[in-house]
Amino acid sequence: MSFVVTEPLTDGVVVLHTSLGDILIELWRRECPKAVRNFVQLCLEGHYDGVPFHRILPGFIAQTGGGDDCIYDEGSFGVETNQRLKFNRRGLVAMAADPTTKSNSSQFFFTLDATPELQNKHTLFGRVTGDSLFNLLKLSDVELAPGSDDKPLYPPVIKSAEVRVDPFEDSDDPVRPRITAEERREQDKAKREMKAERAKERLQGKRKGT
């Protein structure tokens, strides 16, 4: 029997535009409401734009998500599990829970094979669909840095995240971004310019002192 037949219906779609091609993700909002809301809102806020895949274990998982950010006041949320969602194949999307606290924030990973050892330890909230699975599998071919078993030499990057179908749009509690992706880009640009200006001032100061 097909895995898709036995799994719950999805009701949200996000497209990650990456340096290896688009990755289309269908979401399980009803089964993992906290994880999906957090993921969708961070996508709308531009949190994942420009973020690299910093950890890749070929034939196991590929992890990304940037610095720890979370939409909830507590700063994190717990693991959500469902008996119909199984780590039984490649192309699944799950939160990267902290191994000590079992809490989640912004980091997530894709499975590159069946990973039953992760069952009930991580929130499985989505699946890669269609031909975009082939783009995901390119991650297994990424060259790793010398002496490392999980750090990419040239990390692939999420260029941008597009919420194609917002599963909360028609709900009584729609997603309300704290910041827009455009505002975040402007903030990041201002930070880069300030950092460059400070570096220039330090260099000029050193030259005057010589």
C-alpha cells in the first residue's frame, strides 16, 4: 500500500527556492499545528531566506533553518507526534529538536532515506512532493569539508521561501507575521552596511596609528 494512502491529508504548501532547485513541501497542519504554524510564519517573515544547509549526512538527513528563532513566547515548543506519520522514507520534513530539552525552534531537516530511529523523537510535519524530490536528493551528492562527516564544503542555500498555500488563511486564528520578508531584507542590509562601515573605520584608525 502506498505511504501517501495511509498518511493523513495535507493542507498547506511551501516552496523552498534553493540553489539546487525548488523543493515543494506539503504540510500536516492538523497533526502538527504548532510546528506548521511556526514554519509557515517564519517563511512569511523571510527567516529562511539566504540560510544554508549547514549539516548534511548523505543517506540520512540534510539540516537547515538558521539561528534559533521561534514565534512562540516561550521561545520553543515541544515535539508533536502522530501514529500515522512515520519516518519510513526519504523526502520527509521534520523539526530538529534539541537532544537535551526536546524542544524546537526554527531548524528543520529533510530525510534522505528511511530513518525509523527518529520516530517519536522529532516532529514530522511535512513531505516533499512531485519531481522536486529529485532536487532534494541532490543534497546527498554535496561534497563535504575535509575531515568532516556532515559539514558541506560549499553549502547549498535556501534563496527564499514561498508560502504557496497558507493552511491558516481561512482559520479563526490566521498567521500574523511579526515582520515582512521585505522588512527583514532591509534590516539585514542595514546591518551589513553598518558592519562594513565599522570595519572601514577600524582600518582607517589602524592606518593613522602607523
